[in-house]
Amino acid sequence: MSDTALHTQIDADGILIMTIDVPGQSMNVITPELTQQLAAAVEQLETDEAIKGAVLTSGKKSGFMAGADLKGIGKLFEAGEDDGRSRMARLFDSVWSLNSLLRAMETCGKPVAAAVNGLALGGGLEFVLACHHRVVADDPKIKLGLPEVLVGLFPGAGGTQRLPRLMGVQPALMYLLQGKTMSPQEAVGLGVMQALAPLDDVVETARAWVLANPKGGIQPWDQKGFKFPGGVGQFNPGFVQTFIAGTAMTTKATQNNLNGPRAILSAVYEGAQLPMDTALRIESKYFTKVIADPQAGNMIRTLFVSKQAAEKGARRPHGVAKMLPKKIGMLGAGLMGSGIAMVAAQAGIEVVLLDTTQEAADKGKQYTADRLAKRRTDADKAEAILGLIHATTAYEDLKGCDLIIEAVFESREIKAEVTRKVEAVVGADTVFGSNTSTLPITGLAEAWSKPANFIGIHFFSPVEKMPLVEIIVGKQTGPEAIAKALDFVAAIRKTPIVVNDSRGFYTSRCFGTYVSEGLTLLAEGTNPALIENVGKQMGMPVGPLAVTDEVGLDLSLKVGKQTKADLGDAYVASPADAVIEKMNELGRHGRKNGKGFYVYPDDGGKKQLWPELVATVAGQLAEDQPLAEEVEERLVYRQLVEAARCFAEGVVETPQDGDLGAIFGWGFIPHSGGPFSHMDTVGIANVVAILDRLADTHGDRFTPPQLLRDMAERHETFYGQAELKQAA
């Protein structure tokens, strides 16, 4: 295979056509080979008098460029060999090399036009912004943007400096801080792109501009008298107000947990008041600090690399042919079943939506109709989607389904009853998936005469918004059932993880510890506002009390009773149990009936913590309140130790599944990269020491499993072990 990533050709008019086509990649990405070859092309452009200008475009139909190769970002930005300077100084030089290259292109003295023939994101758009003229294909489906902040980075190839100079600081910050994308039409309107052209004419349009503008090789910011759109500077009221408000809103949104947004604000604020060459070095300084911190690597690995691998079938059994479902049976038309029916129909899969009454089944179908209407879906498209959903009460209608998913009431007896009724119609060779969130799959499979075809398919609510699906493998589940479930998840464009059977599996089991520890703190007399605020500030979506209200305290009570009944003498009671029981005795079931740990005003006003909560649950506030750091440590490490136990017990087989499931399943602090990344970063020995201290103070629930002690003794990490297994 050729290692040529940039193909160059000088046409008859003396225009250097630079075509990016990175070998071995479905989408162009920035690689060391590409940067080296672009540097050579820029030098040729600058020194060869026969060349009048250049056009930069893509040779791939998939788009222009998706930015840096995140899988190999370590190779792209390496600190280099030790030359006596600090690692940060060497790392800065590596980061600066890309910024320096693009700066050399825009100051070469000759016009360079970008012919953007598809998606341009991250570094891909930064390459485009360094061109003097930017032509983009007139296709509203094309996305342009700088989404690096979403994976723990920020635009480090000039994006924080060129975008504000093109569109103004305030609008640029909205795109930089939120990772928003824009369409070609929006980009032209905002001044980011200069022209639209039909796809087939993009290169020729760019080439024509170069020929017509022989002296166009100078950027606006390099011209005398250049002024930012909207103005900049510490004495500009609009500029100052933008950063006062921007800093406050960013702090609220991120709780100061993310390095990327803070770096963006700093780079834009400082760089906007400096000449471009100095501004770019400022940007590289902040980018160096961001990528040197473990946070960026952890987030990239989980939110991008592991996520993509899972969606491409990393855990799919080898040697099993594709088993894409064409018709599924959905048992239960409640909130969960209706959501699953909706996403399946949107994927073009026929759905038989079954419930005990026609009214309930029709209501489940209406769920899809209502949401499509809310999204203003095209009428013909909405009709086609709804036409794929058949609401019924007749089990006979399930004939022909190649996958059954059950989402009925969380009762072993009820689930067994509907399972047997289904098998009587479709036969045991059909794959049956249970959407249970807590009941062990192996036990539920007893109601299906061929347990090899029984599997857990655990969705999260609301289904149409939540990206994760947890596939649970029972003791007798076969590879075909796993493949079928994963193929279905791929068809509906969700992210799967595969775990082994256990009560609560992985996500529900670990999520429950966050809730339980919060309720235990409450029972101890800890100020509920302190518990809730720490939960949010450490990076969880909401506090443990608020999330319990959302789930429903009555459901928590039912799950607890079922768990006690199943485990018998092995059940270990928790102070949280008494809290749940007391709240249910008082008829406080959470948001669903307007009263739980919070009070929900009838007029839809802002919820408030129930004033009588502490007196009811704990009697009174504890005289000695814990520090916020102590509350955070308990909430975090209770989840970490449970994740480690799941790994030790074989419930979770890979740290990748564990981290994906944590972040996308129950919202575990995203900036950590997940519990296994977090433990690796803190150091397993340190994790064990903290858990031992917490166990001595608060009880055995914090006692680390032997696995962690062994790993600490051997100086191992979870991802280090995974890499060794993969290499073997």
C-alpha cells in the first residue's frame, strides 16, 4: 500500500492541486505522513516561481477530513527524544509543528483556496480555515465544525484564533465551547466560508478564484488595520461581557471538571488581543497542557475509540453470519417498550407491539406519533415509520418475528408467563431478549425451552435519547443470540456493551451504589443539599436523591423486595433500605406523584428539596457535617469498588465495556473516562489504600476485592492487562 497521503499535481495554469487521500482510512485524518507531505508541498508552493497558487481538496467521497487520527494521536503529538529540556517543552514543539505548518501555508505569499467536498470537522476544518478562500459544496447534509471539546480536547491547529477572527468572538465561542456544527449555508452566512458550489464544481470554483486573485495570498488578520467582527480588547464592553458571561455559563455547565473549555476561553481571550503568530503560540501552549493531562487520553479512548469499536462489533462472536432483524415482537407498550418500538421502526424494522389491552397497545404506538410530530418529521416519512408498528393484543400476530424483546412488569412470574405464551407461537429457535434491569437472565431463561436463544437486552430510558444498550449473556446463552442482539443494536444505531449475568448486571448494580450511598449519607443526617450539590459538582448528571425521584421510590421498593426474596439470608441490609421504606409509607413516590425527596409544584415551578426530609429520615442534621471532599470520595469510590467487583467476578470482561457502560449508562463522571480509566489514573495502589480507609470508617461495602490488591502488588492497570490480552 502506498504511504502517499497528499497527492500533488501542477495543472496547465500553474495551479498546484493538493488532494488529501490518506491510505487505509475510510475518512481522511491528520497523520504524521500527511503533515510531512503537506510541509513539502507548502515549501514547493512558496519556492517554485512557476506555481501561481494552490487548491486544497479531498480525494475521498466520504468527506474532506475528520481531523486528527484520535486512535493514533499519541504518535501525532509525541514529546520527542530527551534533549535535556522538560517533557512539556518537547511536547510543545510537537504541538506547535502543526500550527507552524498551517501558518506557513497561509503566509507563503501565494493564494490557497480550499475546495471542501464533504464533511470537515476538527483539524479538517482548521486546515480549511488556514486557506485564503474557502469554497464548500452546496449540500445541507455536510457538517462543518470544531467538536474537539466533546472528546476532552480543544481546537489546537489554529481553530481558537481563526474562527473568532472570521465570525467574531461571541458566536465563535458558542461553536468552540459546545462543539456545534454548521451547515455550508450557515458557514457562508457567518463568514466562515466564502462560496457555495455544486459538488462537482467545487474544485473548479476554487481554482478559478486562485487564477482571478494572484495577490489573494494574504489573510484578513495579516492586513494592516484588521479588526475583529464585534471588536476585542479589555476596554471593549461587549468583549468583556462575553467572557464574564461565558466563564459563568461554562462553569455551570462543566462544574470546572473539564480542561478543554477552560483552555478555549483562555486561548481565545489572550489570543484575540495579540498578533496572529503570538496568538497561535498561546493556543499551542494551552493545547499542550490539555493533552499532557490524563483526562484527554481517557476521554478520547472511551468516548471515541472504544465507542467506535463497540459500534463496529468489537464484542460480536466470530464466525457467525450477519443476523439483521427484519421483524421484531415488542412485549409491553409502556414507556420502555414504546421507545424500543419507535427506534426499531425508525431503522426500518417491522414491529409487533403487544400489550394486554388494545388501548394500551395503541397508546404505545401513539408514543411514536407524538414524538415524530414534536420533531416536525416529514409527513410521508412519519406515516412510513408508523406503518411499521402494528399494535395488538394477539400473540398470534408475533408469527414471523425473528427477534422478541420483552419489557413487561419487573416480576419474575409475569415475565415467565409472557415468555411461555410467546414460545407457543414463534418456537424456541427465535431469539428472545428480556429488557429487565435487575433480574438475572439465567433464571428468566428457564421459561424458554432453548436457553441458548435467551439473552438480556437492557435499554435505558428514554430509549430514543439514551445511547447505550447493555447485552447480558446468561450461563447458557449461545453465540447466535449474542450476534442477533448486537446486530439489532447496530441496526438501531446504539452503542452496545456485553456483560455476563449477575443481579443488576453491571450498570444497574453500579448505579445503585451511587443512589444507596447518597441515601446512607442522608440517613446519617448529612445535609441533603450538600449531597445533591456534591453529586452534580463531581460530574454526575444529577444528585442521588434527584435521580431516585426520577426512577420512582415505589419502583426502588419493589426491586429491593424482589432482591431480598431472591437472596434470602445472603441479603445485606443497608441504611438506604429504611429510607426508601419510610418514604413509601408516607406515599412519597418521587416525581411521578409530585412528592419524593423533592417537592414538585403543581404549576410546574422549580422543584425544591422537601423541607421535612431530614427530620423525617434522620431525625435531625448531624452536628458534624462532612466536608464536600468527603462526600465526593464516598460517592465516587462506592461506584469504583462495585465496578472492580464486577470485573473480579467476570460480570464485566473488558475495561472498555466497563467505561462505556458507566458513562453512557448511568452517567458516571465523563471527564474521568469511566471507572476503570479513573482507577488506572489514580493508581491501583492508591485506590486500594483509599478503599481500605473508607472500609475502616464506613463499613465492608468499601472493602476492595482481592483482584485490586493483586493488581496493586504487581503494579498492573486494567488497560495494561487488556493490551497484553489483545497482543496475545
